[in-house]
Amino acid sequence: MTTFFSCTECDTSKLGLQSKMIVYAAIVGLLGMMGVIVYYASLDNPQLEQVEISLSEVIVRDVNKIENTAKLEVSFLVKNPSEKTFTVPIISYQLFADGQLLGSGQYSTEDISMPGRAVFYPGAEVPLKNRFVLSESNVDSEIYNSVLNDEITNFTAEGSITTETTWSVIEKEFKSSLN
């Protein structure tokens, strides 16, 4: 009889060490692959930060005299001067009339999947409109009446805009006035 293995304990310890090495190599490979994905995604950030946003229009659309509220249509013009196509899921802002805070508003398409949102191709300018509810109880009645009577000389919006591609998301602060 011929014996192929002389020491069974030695062979099983080698197999255990080889199994551990394979697991360690797989973990290192997975971490390396994740690092490459994060690096690749961050390549879009400088182009996404080039987004330009400006307040283009504030219009009184509906006045409810019973509840003393007014619905305003706030329009932003968003420009893409970069070479990267992106979408805008959120614009969060505070609206001011002649320096007095009217309140906070938010344009949001977060609940819409990326292919259903407005697409900003390179060089595109797209107006985004949002409904803003102004309540007389939240502001000075003089400012409220000035807004309704179209007597405001300066509307200002300041806040942040979020832009995203398939791989990357950035948030950029902005301030824009409408004289």
C-alpha cells in the first residue's frame, strides 16, 4: 500500500490558511473596487458645481381672502454651462420681499425617478416653477398687501440647489435678486 498523505494535520492547516488568504484577498479586492467607484463618481463634481440659478419671476396667482393667503408662482432659471448632463431634484429657498422674509419654499422632484425629471443638457436653460403659499399671519400685513398689490420693488431668493447625475450629487448655495 502506498500512502499519499503522511500527515493529515499538516494538510488541513494548509487548507485553512489558504481559505483565509482567499477571503482576505476578496475583501481587499472589494474595497479596491469600491474606491474606484467613489473616485469615478467624484469626477462629475466640478462640472455639477458650475450650475447657475437665478430668480426670474414672482407672480401672484391666487388670493384667498377668507384664509388670508396668496399663492405665488416663483420661477427660477437654471442654466447648465458645463459639458455634463444633469437633473435638479431639489431647490430649497427662502423668499424675501424688499428685505423682509416671506417664508421658505421648496421645488422638489425627489419622488420622480431620474428619467422623469427635467434634463439639463450642456448649454441648456430651463425655467423651473414652484408654488409658494404666503400667509398674512406669517408676515407683516403691510408687506402682505404690498405683495398682493404688486408694489414690491425687490424679491430675493437664497438657498441651495441640488444637482445630480447617475453617479454624483452635489448641493450648491445661491442668492438671487429680482429687481
